[in-house]
Amino acid sequence: MHKLTHGLRLALWGASILTVVASAMSLPSVIVLVLACLGLVPFAGLIGRATDSISEHVGPTLGGLINATFGNAPELIIGVLAVRAGLLDVVKATITGSIISNILLVLGMSMLVGGVNRGEQVFNKNTASSSATLLTFMAICLIVPSMALGSGDHPARAVNLSIVLSCILLVLYALGLFFSLGTHKHLFVPESSSEDGGADAEWSVKKALAVLLFATLAVVFLSEQIVNTVESAASSMHISPVFIGVILLAIVGNAAEHYSAVAMARKNKMDLSINIALGSALQIAMVVAPVMVLAGVAFGQPMTLLFSLLEIGSVVASITVLKLVVEDGKSNWLEGAALLSLYGVLATCFLFAPS
């Protein structure tokens, strides 16, 4: 098993190098896309390991925020490059996919892996409930614009409405941080906190920051290869670019969060695992999505917050199930399996949905 894992790691690192070769030789877009996605995984893993080390030094609440922030770097970079290229449907699909991926896939896998050898795991339900509440508000911000303008052709109004909503979401996210890290931080103390002062950290803060810088630069290059090939690759594979955005790019972009959240759950640090998964979903919904709208304004690409019914329904269903799962502050492997099953159902629906 160890040899297999080591071989897989070498293959993923090799994919990042082969991406450069494939791009330089103008190989088919499907090959470049697959290599770039695979090559992104080890760098996302480096981001996860670096932010894990920082988290051990600063505690679970701030650590989860830092982990989610840098973990979302691939989505943010891919999104900005895709907006600049005018691939707005892919950007929206990646936003949707990242939200449901963090809620269902990342959190589900964390609960499954963390709970498989334990009766149940406990976490601070105030943290999860606060995140679920803000995600519910975000879902309303997706539904109402589509209800108001989705049935008509009002591009200018849609863009202006999206800009206003983006500003509101950014302000609310900032207030949420002030609430959890400032005025009400006593509510977010973990159920079981350690005072090891970073003794479990893999790297020092200085080394972790250096790794973060290196990995982020590599992600920028690989993300550009993904954006440049996604449409032609989707056409070659006879699948929708939206499916690639919702499933493939979202999973690849969330590799850092997935690694970190599952690793923390396996160590029975469910507070940090919950903070990573839900913090990442919140940042996608309330920071990355608004930034994409504002980037569209800067690049002359009219990006809006009008999503398809399937995208809206998937997000609403994910948040509804999330609130049911976290309301008691406890988790077990069966709840994790249920979240993963719902993710499989939604992924299948996107695969078979018309373009």
C-alpha cells in the first residue's frame, strides 16, 4: 500500500511536468486538460499541508479560516482566468460545484473517515450553525435574482443587480468574520482544544509561507492551461463544459480542503475539519462569487449571479441537508456516507442534464 501511494504521488508530480511538455507540443486539449488537473492535485496538497501547519500554531477557528482561504486559491485563480476568457458558464458551474463539493464531498468524506472507527465525533455546533445560516442567506441571494430577472432578457439590470448583491455578500462575510473572531469568539471555542502551541505542526510558519508562495505560483500556470483547454476538451469528450466545471474543476480545486479536512477528521479534530469544509464553502459563495462578478466588470465580461434551476436546486438541497446533519453537534460515518450519496446523485444529474 505504501509503495502504491508513493507511486501515485510520483505520477501526480510527473503530470504537472508533463503539462508543460504537452502544452509546448500543442497536444490534444483533452490530454493537456487531464494532465493539468492531475498536476494541480499535488500543489493543492502542498497548500493543504502548509496551511495545516499554520493552523496548528494559531488554533482551529483562525486556522480553519486560513486553510479555507488558501485552499480556495485554485478556484479563485481558475475563476479569474475563465472570466477573462469569457467562459462565464464554466465560472458559474465551478462556483456551484465548489459549494456542493465542500458541503457534501469534503464534509461527507471527513465524517466517513473520521467516524468509521469511532461511535461518533463531536464538534462545536455554534460554528456549523453559523456557517449554515450564512449559506442559507447566500442561497436566497441565488434564488431571488433568478426569480426577478431569469424569465426576461434584461442583461444590464442583471449585471447591476449582481454587483449590488456582490457588495452585500462581501460586507456580510466580513461581518461574519468579525462575529466569529471578535465579538462572539467565545462561542466558537472547540469542544476539545489542545494547548500544544503548535507542537504538532509539520512545518514552521516561515517554511509554510514559502511553500504556499511556491505552490500558488504553480497553480496559476496549471489553471491557465485548464482554462485554455476546457471548451475544446469538453467538445472532444462530448460532454458539457458545465459538467466539467461543476464536477471536475470543483473537485480538483478543492483538493487542498479535501486533504486537510479529512486529515483533521482522521485525527478526531472535527472542529477544524468542519471549519475548513464549511469555511471554504462560505468563501466560495460570499467572496469568490462576488469577486468573479467584479472581475467581469473589470474585464468587460458581464458576469451575473443568475444561475440555472439545477444549480440553484443543488445548492439549496446541499444546505438543507447540511443543517439537518450538524444541528446536534455530532457526526458519525453513516451521515458522511449519506452526504457522499447525495453528491453522487447531484453529479449524475449534471452529467445527464442537457447542455
